[in-house]
Amino acid sequence: MLVKGRELYKTGIFPLDAEAPDGFPTNAFGVIRGPGGGGKSVLLNEMARHAMESNKRVIYVCFEDTPVSVLQNLCYLGWDYRKMLKTGLINLVDCFSNQILRKTVIYEHTTLVRDPTEPDQISDAIQGLISNGGQPEVGGIFVDSITELFLQSHPFKAVNAVKAWRATFCKDLYIPCWATYHTGLQQFAAYDDMITYSSDIIIDTRHEPVFENAGVLIKQFRITKVKGAGHNPMWVTFSVDQTGIRRVSLDEMKSIARKISKYEAADPKEE
């Protein structure tokens, strides 16, 4: 048990793994937090995709999209959805479709949570999928996002659910868990520190502030906290395309800066 609890793994995202060279602990609950559009969901989806490429099963808890939308996003990142479903490498826990104003279709590989305002129902759905024998090993549980859990349920219930998932799935079963969390919402600001305290790993995302002031949004992440493994707490600039997540070089940043400077220095009359 001591050995298994100390196992480290790579996410498969090269820019992220380079900042945590030894890997991340398997018994850890990680939170990817930041403002809207900062790249939280794409980091989460890339982690899930690489877990499946390692022939490990993924349990994906959908709060912000339908399961079909989640699969579409994964396909954009280059995953073959037919293989994904045929081999049983993904199970989706649907905490979104109860909002649809018509009868909800329950798809194969999907577990519908009738009342997501009750975190116990979500926990039961995840536990049922974990204990479902004859399927590939579970390589990770991915939640997008716990902010939506705060909105649908009482924040106190949401915090307790996160603690229970960390204790049960990470610490007892050694299954890595990752969740996104949207910062900047005043009604939940009091719980930001609680989420930080209750998590083993924190990855912050943002738009590079100097470029943002110039009207250009460039994504960055930083590994802020890792319990049980070393990491580099520096901001990393990245971009996203169909090949996945890649680091943006300093030369590319300089090229963007020159374009901004050229645009700002241009005479409006010449435009």
C-alpha cells in the first residue's frame, strides 16, 4: 500500500510534464483553476485523452456539457471516438442533461444522474462505474467542473463532496482525480481557500497579463502546488490545436509583441 500510494505518473501533456519531471502522485486530487477561457477544460480533456491512449479507462463527469459535446471536444483533440467507445475506454457521468427541457435520451456508456444537486448520487454513479468488472483499469476521474456543482448544489455540500471523492477515490483506491474550478465568482470567493486546502495538486491558468492589456489573449498555466512531488512553479505559455497542447516559445512571443507594436504605431489615416 505504501508503494502504491507513492507511484507517480505522467499526464502525457509534454509542457505540463516538463514542469513536474518526476510526475504526479496517483493518490492525488488535482484542481485546474482559473478564469473563463484560460484553458482549464482543454488541459483536463488532454489528460483524459492521454489516459485512454494508455489503454486506461476514464470516468468523465459532465457538468457543463452533454456527454455528446464532451466526446466532440475530445475528437477535436485528435481522438478516434469509435475506438474510444468500442473499447470501453470512457464512461460518462451525465450531470447536465437534467436541465434539458424535454425527455432526455440516455446513451450507451453514459450514466445519467437524475438529481445532480445531491452529490451522493454523483458519488454512487462513480463508484458503480469503478466496481463494474470486466473493463479496463480506471486511469482517472475527470470532473468539468466543480464550479457547476457549487451552482447546482449548496457550496457546503460541494466542498464535502470534493473531500469525500479525494478520500475515497484517490487515497483509498489510488485513482487520480482532476477537476476544473472557475475563479473570480464573488458568491464562491469564500470557498476558494477551502478548495485549495482540500486539493493535493493546484494548476493555475490565466491570460498573460501584459498581452491581455494589449487586447491579445494568450494562455498560460503554472503548477502552484503538488503534494509529494517536485515541480517548477513558473508560468508556461501554451497554445492548443488538433495536435494537442504545445509550449509557445519566447521567439513566438516576441513575434506577437512586434505585431502588436506595429499595429499600435500605425497611423490610423493609413488604415
